[in-house]
Amino acid sequence: MLRKVFYISDGTAITAEVFGHAVLSQFPLEFDALTIPFVETEAKAEAVKAQINDCFITTGERPLVFHSIVKPEIRDVIYSSEGLDYDFLNTFVAPLEKQLGIAATPAMHRTHGKANEGYEARIDAINYAMENDDGQTMKHMDKADLILLGVSRCGKTPSSLYLSMQFGIKAANYPFTEDDMDNLKLPDALKRNKGKLFGLTIDPERLHEIRHSRMSNSRYSSLRQCRMEVKEVEMMYQKERIPFVNTTNHSVEEIATKILEITGLKRHMF
Amino acid sequence: MLRKVFYISDGTAITAEVFGHAVLSQFPLEFDALTIPFVETEAKAEAVKAQINDCFITTGERPLVFHSIVKPEIRDVIYSSEGLDYDFLNTFVAPLEKQLGIAATPAMHRTHGKANEGYEARIDAINYAMENDDGQTMKHMDKADLILLGVSRCGKTPSSLYLSMQFGIKAANYPFTEDDMDNLKLPDALKRNKGKLFGLTIDPERLHEIRHSRMSNSRYSSLRQCRMEVKEVEMMYQKERIPFVNTTNHSVEEIATKILEITGLKRHMF
């Protein structure tokens, strides 16, 4: 039976999940995980404690409990359960208090809450990415922080959305289609924003697979067409000195952080 | 002068950022943070160490270094710098090894990499959310995991995108516009997917502000119109027994996790 894991927080529990997931992914095991957000009252904490204790009784193993609970009285209830606590917040807060010479002033919802400065800017960035996806308009290119280029299905849309959501970057994206291939060039709106351009590319074999699963046996999805488009676009990047990355073996997180690293665009934290 | 903070990783550094940000946000201080991802070689680690040491010489204060480095030889270089290490991965891996009775098998890019099962499903969910945003088509509603409803600018789009990106949920969204208000009812494609419907609402005053900043002095942005639309839509949610949340004081993370909590939809972790 899989070991039971709880991710618990008085907020969204996203931090507890990310933290626990990162630690557990170092082990060659699978886990049975349950996330419990918004444990904001002692009554709710008692119910969670009962759930943890039940789980111990049923399985005979103490569940692993990853938590990032800000309120001490809530935390104490979870501590008193049969779970094994991995409390990353407090493990590091105490030494930091000493180092910084200042007491922590626990406040909920500071991490993934809205009190955050720049929250509006983030929503603006998300809306910007949506409205300027896939070259649907060129009107707002001057307002972009970044413009991703590439052939259809190379990863432009997920990358733009991730950059806007995670880092508050206004990312537009523009596709090169089959019709462009005979004479590949940058539209004027992109030429005058040359410093914002960033190319994506992908292995033709992988592109063929992706297109095939959406539109099988078309010219669009043929390996020959994929090879030709990728080759033309990469030549253009080189000629125009547009930096680019290959997305084939990378997640959106990796692509996005790689772009930030190369362009030097500043991340915002939310 | 603000205390310097480094977020360092041999991967994307997103986990190190989330972790460090969560810990530091417990202090009533501002920090000057720098993220350095992809520290994958000892040479690169030495360069980062030099940067940390320079920073100590310049500021006279040891920088705070939050890291989640998987490779021991890279980690050792960072450990040997003048920075103060907050190494959440190793702090918790050792006790877990003991508890689980198994050695960790450190592997890079497991957390935010692509090796992840379900990565394709995540990209499909993102594409689904894009293609089924704002009621632009009703053709694919039967394939949705979740359909968000609400008036224009109440938070549907960012919430749908976040749910797809973070949790791999196929979230469509459908707007109710002024023209619907005289006789507010669910289109057939939504009626037959009633169990997937989830409403968003917002305080009329806040809606008025948001609309005003996009389209000032219009009927669309008037407080009177905002009040009317919100009232009509909330009455419909109640009549049709559609669960709903108020987005006014909440971040996308909070809205998304609240929706998962209420609907019981399962989160995927990437």
C-alpha cells in the first residue's frame, strides 16, 4: 500500500504541495497524497487531526504531514496528531529570526494572497497574453515585454501563459505558418520590436507526433512539412540574430526560466 | 540597504523561489532577491560562489542563500561560499530516508521537469482552457472537467488558466453579458453539463473599478450596470443551485484552490 501524505495549510496549500512534492520526488516511491487547504479554524484543524489519526489506525503507518501553517494555535493541533510533521516554515523561520535580528510577524495569505503588490500587473499580464496569443492581433506588440516566435505547436502558447501567470511578464506570441515559408520575414510590428523577440524551436520528429495527434495524415502534420518549417524558421532566427531555445525535452517551467535567463527579463514574485 | 537574497538551483529554481519567498514573507522586511537557475556544472557553481562572496564583501552582510540543489558536488560548492545556507531539500531528505527506510535517489528536473507523467495531459488542459475561453465556442463543453460562469471581468479567464496550468484541469468558461440579463438562462450545452458548472461573483464596486479602467464612462462600466448584472447572476446561481465564490479579495491561487475544495475535483501535481 502506498504511504499516505497530507499537504496542509491555513492558506491555499500550494506552498506546502510544492515543498512536499520537491522533497518526496527525491525518493523512488509513489505516495498517496491528499491536499487540505484553508484550515483556518481550530475546529477544522481538529477534523484534519482526526483524519490523520484515522489514517494511522487504518494503515498502521504514520502519515507524512507537510505543512506551512502560519497560525500557532492551528499548527499545535496538527502537531498533536499521529502524523510525522515536516514543517518547513518553522524549521527555517527560527534561525532566520536570529540572523535578521527581528521577530517574524506571521501573516496569512502573504504568499499566495492578493495583498501582494503587483497583483493587478499580474492579471494585466495574463489578459495581455490571452489577447495577444497566436498573432491574432499585432496592435499591441509595442506593449509586450517579450514576443515568442515559432511554428504551430512548438510550445508558444503554454510558454506565454506561464510567463504571464508565474512572472507577470506581458508575453505575446506570433506563429509562422505554411504560407509564410516561401519568403520568411518579420512583419513590421515585430521588426520594430526586435529586442523583444525570442524564438522557440522543436525537433521535427516530435512536432510531427504532436501535429499528428491533432490532425492526422494531413500535409500540416507530415514529417516532411515539419522538417521544412523547422529548418526555415531556425535559419531565420540565425539570420536575424534572434535568440532561441529548443522546447522538445523541456517543461513550460524550464522553457520559461531559460527565456528569463537568456533575455535578462526580471521575474516578479506573487 | 536591503538584505541580499539568492535563490539557486540546478533546475528552474522555481521551488527554491517559492520556498524562500514563503519563509521570507513571514518577516516585515524587504529583500533584494536574485534568482540563478540551471547551475548544472561545478564551473557555474564556482561563478555563483564568487558572486555570493563579492556580495558579502560589498555589503558587509552575509547574503541569504535559499537553494534546492540535487547534485551533491554542486551543493558543496555553494555550501563553501560566504552565504548563509537555507537548504530545505536536504534538511528534510535525511529524516525522511530514516522514516521511509530507503535512500533518496537524487534526480534532477523531477520536480518541474517533463519526465513527469501527465505532462501531455497538462498541455492539453492549457490548450483546452485557451480554446474554450469566454464562451467562444460551445462545441467542447462535454469534454470540460469544469465550466466557470460569471459576468465580464469577474475573474473567469485567469482562474481557468491557472486551474489548467497548475492542476491540469480542463476548465472552460462562459460569460453572461448585458444582452442575457433580461432573461438569464443556461444555454443547452451548459444545462446538460450542469454538474460541472461553477459560478464566480464579485462585489459590484470592484467590478465597476475594473471595467472603468478598461472602458471608462461606458454603460458597461457604470456602477448601476455592474450592480444589476451581479444581482441577476447571483440569483440565477441560487435558483439553479450552482455553487459559487466571490473573487473580490482573492488571488487566482485562492480562487482555484477554493473551487477544488468545493467541487472535489482532483488536483494533479506537475
